[in-house]
Amino acid sequence: MEEKPNALNRRDFIKKAGLIGGALSLAGAAGAGLVAGSNKESYTGWGRTAYGGDQFFNRRPFRVETPTYEKVGTPERIAYIEDFFKRLGELRRLTFSRNGEAPRWSFDQGVDALPEPLRSYYKAHPGALEQYRFAMQRAAEQRENWPKYKDEFMLAQAFSAAHASFVSGPGAFPPQPDGPPEESDFRGVNDTGLKLKSAGHGSELIKQVAHSFGASLVGICRVKEEWVPQGFLRGVGRTDFDVPKHWKYAIVVAVPHEWDSMYANPTYGTSYDAYSNLRFIVGKLEVFVKRIGYSARSHFPPTSYELSMPPLAIDAGLGEQGRHGVLVTPELGANTRLAAVTTDMPLEVDKPIDVGIKRFCNKCKICAEECPSGAISFDDRPSEVIRGFRRWRIDQEKCYTAWNWVATSRPSGCRVCLAVCPYSRKRNWIHNIVRVADPRDPTGLFASSMLAMQKTFFSYPGAAAYLPPPDGDNKTYLEPPKWLRTDEWFDK
């Protein structure tokens, strides 16, 4: 692992920390930070800056040879049934009637009546199927309660639905692959006969183009076999497959959710604003790469992936994985949504970075404390080995239960963990100090001090408060923006 040239020794850090501490202790410093943060221009991604202006964090001093995820065994490819959305799709096809036919399975039939691979999965994960049943009960309650809330949250639903219209349906862009990757990824490739000057030129070109298409962050990495789920392939269906040889590199892009609505999760937030932006970015990037002579395949949310995004983005040098399982980046914090394009275009890869996010997550636990479903681990350190890597486990079924419980409209979701994460902060003077000082602190004192300030000066509703009555109060983390409040614009 290369030495960090900007790292401070303990004595120098304590001296500098004393100066910083003195400055921060001035009367009104915390309040001034909050006031500075009220300016929309301090949001990363606000009115996106072309050509990488949003990717302002200098990663060079923090590049490392070894990614921050902890490999403790032989890596294994992810089985498609371990992907929650693939598993959910299998269950839905069994439990809901199709084309007038009777459902093929019900909860009363039990685990043994499920087809493979669902049967083996749920036998290996006791309680997961019952948790899913509980989530479906909450979903039914949510639909029943929606008339009580539909006027109050009309604008929030309209905002989400507007973005979702570009994500699903027969006319959604980009079109899904048709046929195996060896065919679909090369369809439309232009044989230019031109040769790139170098892989470095290729990476610089692709990054500038991706930023111009609207990407806030861009990184490039090699595609590792362990990040390609096994068992399902778009354009082919359920199948075991070898990773295509032309999936040499991944161009990984990230954008934030709209900041004000994100902070008003779970009730006013949506996932589809970022999803729709990502689909257009990587869809256009796929076309661009093919037109300059190389294979390309876009991978995008909510479910059109052949890649596991967080570890891929870690390899691409964008950030580190947090306690909540979400990628955390210096610019966007946990408000980071990912997509990628796989290609055989010659590219120069980025190195992973270590800015101390994982170490901070060891002691923070705010996302676990605020999670309405209890899906996030409270373990002091990552304690479970999953497919050869040590990490915090997220209880997917419990997380999905919250989606069907806290949200009052469709498309549903929660995203409280994104909103409350201390890294999901604006670009203003007090947070810029943190960005500079915290990664260079060898003692951990600065992070501990800032965490204490976070918990002192920022209030949190508490996990149960996000739930609807009678369990909670439909609380949001922060107040919704004026433009999403129905009562500001409509008479009841």
C-alpha cells in the first residue's frame, strides 16, 4: 500500500487539531455552518457542472493498492437469487395470478412447496420468508391508508412518478439487451479503423464525455469475476454463464438524489430522480462508445444490472462502502447512486482510495439507530464473511419491510440511512474543513469530535417516528422543501 504523502504525524496533527478546535469553538461556529448549508449552491450536483466540476475532492493523496473492502477467503460470484430484487421477482411471479391463471404458490404451502432455487435459499435463511410475508401485509396496509394521505403527499408522488416514467415501461431508455452479450453488446459498433493514442487518452475522453452527459462522479476499473452475479443474464434469462471476455473495463458513474427531497426522506423522497438521470447518462454513454468503435453494455438501476455496484465503485476509486451497505463518496456522502458501462475500449484504471470512511462507520452507527426496520447492523466492526469478504450484513427483508411501511405512496422506498449519514453533507466551509482534516488524521480524534458535534447539533426523529400512525408520526429527517408541500400550492 503506497504511503499517503499528506499524512500527518501524531504531534503535528494534535497541533493542527488544536488550532482547528479553537476555530470551531468560536461562538456561533456551528450555527454559521448550518446557515452556510442552507444555500442550494453548496449542494454537489446542483445545476451540474460539466467536465468534472462536481468531482472536486483530490483523491491522489489517498490512493491505495488494496481496496478498503476486506477479503478474507476465496471470492465467490453472487448467485442471482441472492439479489433481493431478483428473488422478489421470482416470488411475485408465483404468488400473483398471471393471464387469469391461479397463483402457483401461497405462503400457507410453506417453504418445501417452493421451486428451486427459492426453496434452498429460504431454507438457508430461516425467518426471511416470514419477514417477506410481513412486508406484504404492511404493503396492503399502505395501499389501504393511501386515501388518508394522497392529498398531503400529492406533489411528492407526482415528482417520483414523473422520474419513474423514464425508468419502466416499453418505451424506457436505454432498451434492454436482446440476445447474449457477444451479440447485443456489439450491435451498432462502428468500425472506425482509428486507434486510440493510449489507454490514458481513452480514460480522459470517456470521463469528460460522461461528465458532460450529467455524471457527477466518474471512475474506471477492471471487471472482476466476483462482482458479476451468476444465474441470470439480460437478453437471455435464467442461465449460468462465464463473464464475457469483452467485459474488460467498467466505466462507473454516480449522481445524487435531488438534495432537498432526499433530506425529507422517507415520505417526500424518491429513488427515481437519480435512477432516471443515471439511465440517460449510461444509455448515451453506451451509444457513444459503440459509435467510436468499441463494445458497450449499460448497467443501471433499479434492476438492470449484471454487476454488483458498490464494490465495483470502490475499485474505481469513487469511495468506500458504509455500514448501511451504500457507497459513500467524499463529494456526495451516502447520497450516491451508481450505474456503469462495461466495454473492451482500452482504458486506464483508477486506484481505490482510503479516506477513513470505513473507520468512521465503526463508531458512528447513526444509520443503524435511525433505521425504521432494524435492518442495519450495530456491530462495532464488520463481523460477517460473505462470499469471501468481511462486511456488515444488511437484512434485505427487513429493509424491504420498511419500504412498504414508511412510504405513503408508490413508487415506495425509505432511504432514511442516506439522509441521516454524516457524510451526506453540503459543500460549505465547515464541511470542507472536515473533508481536508479527517482523512489525514492518524489518531481518529477529529472524527470523534465531529461525530460528537453531529449528534449534539443535529436532531434525529428516532427510528420509530418515521413509521405511520399508530406506530409513528410519518416523520421526515428534515422538513420537505416548499415545492413538495401540497398545502403551499393547493386549497384542501
